[in-house]
Amino acid sequence: MVEAQHKEIVDQFTSEFPVKLAGLAEALGLEVFKSPLKPDISGLIEPSDSAPSGFRIRINRHEMAERQRFTLAHEIAHFLLHRDKIGGGVVDNVMYRSNLNSRFEVEANKLAADLIMPRSLVNEQLSSLNNLDADAAVSILAERFRVSQPAMRIRLGV
């Protein structure tokens, strides 16, 4: 569960789209770097003496922008939900699997989707797309929210 002090910050940043994830991370006191990580690593969160929160996030700079955004949301989710379990760091591979229990990865993925594609905003935008077929709606919404089409399909359940 997201602590009250962080929930206010999250609510502020998830009230408009595309969600400004870098701004959210900064407001939470996280340092974020795009780094040349191994091809099988999407991102990681690790302790940092220089970050106000005590943590920094590194995102694989070689992945597509939409993938980088979801990875950032996923690592922010680990900070919000699993800060006490990060220890020396959590490295997430391209399947968003890490040294954490798989339940924690599922929780991070769910919160990441909520952060990057707030359900209320997605539903609001979807209702404005009068009578478009599912493929067209997915394409338009994915572009608006700056996520991949597969991520938007999952969010919409299509």
C-alpha cells in the first residue's frame, strides 16, 4: 500500500496525461538515470547516498521510449510498495522478474500500470472516442498516454 505522504504526490502527477514520470520520481526524491544496461536488463532501483529518498533508478537507455516509461513506472512502484525489501538493489530483467518474490513483481506491474495509465483518465479518453473499433482506440490511447499498444490492450482488456 502506498503511504499517505506519497499518495498525495502520486495523485498530483496522475491527474493528467501523459503522466510526467520523471517529475513524479523527482517529487518522490528519486534520482533517475538512463544507462547502458545489459540487453536483458530493463531497469533497476538501488540505494544512493546522493538521492533525497536514498534510492536511484537506472533505466536501459537502449530500449524503446514506451518501454523506458513503463520500466520507470515499475521501479517507482517498487519504491512505493517495497522500499523495505530493496536492500542492495532490485534488478528487473526484460520480463520484469527480479530477485524479489514474484508476488512483489506482480504488485509493481499493477501499480506501474496505474501510474502510467490511470484508469479514470483512460476511461475518460476512451469515452471520447465515439464508436471506434478496439484496434483504433488502442492505437490512439497508446499514443496519448505514451505507452505501447500491448500495454494499452492489457489496460483496456482487449
